[in-house]
Amino acid sequence: VGGVRIARDDVVKEDDPTNNVPDTIFSKIGLQLHRRDSHPLGILKNTIYDYFDKNFAGQFDKFDDLCPLVSVKQNFDDVLVPADHVSRSYNDTYYVDSQTVLRCHTSAHQAELLRDGHTHFLVTGDVYRRDSIDSTHYPVFHQHMQMEGFRVFSPDDWSDSGMDGTAYAAADLKKTLEGLARHLFGAVEMRWVDTYFPFTNPSFELEIYFQDDWLEVLGCGVTEQEILKRNGRTDHVAWAFGLGLERLAMVLFDIPDIRLFWSSDKRFTSQFSEGKLGVKFKPFSKFPPCYKDMSFWINDAFTENNLCEVVRGIAGDLVEEVKLIDNFTNKKGMTSHCYRIAYRSMERSLTDEEINNLQLNVRESVQSKLNVELR
Ligand code: PHE
């Protein structure tokens, strides 16, 4: 199932300084792993579909092919993200140009789908973030798969409940998502944690207890009235959730490394041919990693995100980790960072020569693009 590939030259004006999407990211757009029925992400999506089909008599409209290129308005303004919110920064978000981004969440589609009259919908798709929140684990993977759920209620739905609309929607949301968690995990311990999103109030995170740890499964909440009002649903209430597919799939299928989702290695892909939940991944031998260190004096503009981007631009999927291992400031006030880069292929053994060449190119590129002084 090939989705539409987006060619850089079709969407980026030459040398546009407002573009920060590198070629490595463009090359991953449109793969649509969630649309392959024998891929863990496709299996998970289908299993969630089954839950909603069964419990809501097919009322949920499903979208899994909406274009990941959206306007700044769709991605941020329409869901009430404040003008000065960090998530809008070039450090956190991929801008194709000053008005167009690679969506950073599937919530970018809430407003248009509401305006089109949908009241129950699921949106699945690839989302893109530059932030390094999870950089210690997956520094090179800035594409993730997300599923959005959205349900609108009209006053008739809650009038007999004795609750106000917001309380009714919150209760329905929790019941629905607890049911979904049991559908995926069986009997499992769960807890709700209060949180903040600009587009919901109240807002919650659902965590499940899995292998001795609390695992964050999704973010959700009762949709801000303003969003409903602006999109033709005054006097209604709604709930919404957003769920990261990879993290759940890694847990459900025992998949140890997020890069495996992109692997075309038969030893990976063939294990899920049944298209059902319940299969546990049997690891095949990993090729050894190779570590290279590099030190440099940073400047004021230096960020770890930018470093990761440069490294990824040269070494692509062969980088497993970029980790700060030393950091000091000398008497003159100059700060030095030492990063350890782990190179590893999922598919083959890398040669010394290949790694040395990569590292040489990485060093040159880091120096010229980030203007740091190598040591
Ligand atoms: N969009 C949020 C995120 O990506 C998730 C979310 C969706 C939260 C819908 C609340 C409601 O983190």
C-alpha cells in the first residue's frame, strides 16, 4: 500500500530559509506502515478499529490517508495552541515553509473534520516532531504514528444523566478508553493522570502498569468549547484522544527497537503475516554497534536537536544514538561538549572503513553547518 510520496522539490522553494525539513525526513513520508495489514502498526490500528466498530455500531468514520502536510493554522491555531507556545518553534516543528508544517499531531485534522459534519471519527497517520524529548532512546526517529479519536455529543445525549455536558463527556471518555485498554491488553492496572493540552479541558493521560512500570498510553480530554463553536457545533460537547502507536506496538509485540518498524528484513516482516495481535516478536541476532566520539566548543546557537539533525542527515538510519558524555566550561567561558555516536545497522555488519568515512563526514558537516569548533 504505497501512499503518496512527497518530493522535496515540489513543496520546498529553492534555498527557502523558512524550510527546516531535511531530505532524510522527506524520504520517509508516505510509507504508511499503518496501512499494511501484516505490519505491527497496521495490526494495532485494525485492532483498535475492531473495538470501535464493535462498541459503536460502526458510527466512527475512519481516516488513515490524510496528507501530513498541513497549514500552521490547522496544526496550531485551529486547536488553540497559543501564539508563543514552544511547540511552534523551528526547534520543535518541521516547517516546509513559513505557513506549512509536517503535522506534529493528528489533532491538526479535528477542525476540518468537524466542519465537514463528522461527529465520530478516528484519524491515523504519521506525525513529525523535532523535539528531543525522547532523544535518549530514539534520537533518529522523528516520524511517529498517531491515532486521534473524536466524539461529539448533543444535549439530548446527556440531558437525562443528571450531569452537565463536560462531566458526561469526561465519564464517557474514560469508560471508552479503559475499555480500549482492556481490549488491547486484557486485564491490566490503569491510572488517570491530570495534565494539560491547549485543546482540551479537563485533560488526562492514561497510564497502564506493564512489566513493573507505568507506561503512558495516550493523552485525551474534553474538547474546548471554542473549537466546537468555531466549527458549527455550538451547544455540543466532545471528547478527543491521541495515542502513539509505536510505543503500544512495541509493548504488545515485544519489539525491542523502534527502527524495526521500518525494516524490510524478512526476518522481521514475516513474523506478523497472520495479521493478528498475540504474536511475540522473536529477536534475530543484532549486528554489533560501533561507537565514535567527537568533541567541540559549542556556540550560543547550539542545540542538541540541530546536532541530531546533522548527524542524521549524513548517517541516516545507521545512527542508533547520539549521547552527551562530557560537558565542561573552561576559564575563558568556552563550553565543550563531547558526544558519543553509536552506529549500527539492523540489516548488516558495518565495516570499519564505512564507519570511519561516515564519522569524517559527520565531523565536517557538524563543523560547517553548526559553526562549532572541533577539538
Ligand atoms: N495531540 C496530543 C499530542 O499529540 C494528544 C491529544 C489528542 C490530547 C487529543 C488530547 C486530545 O500529544
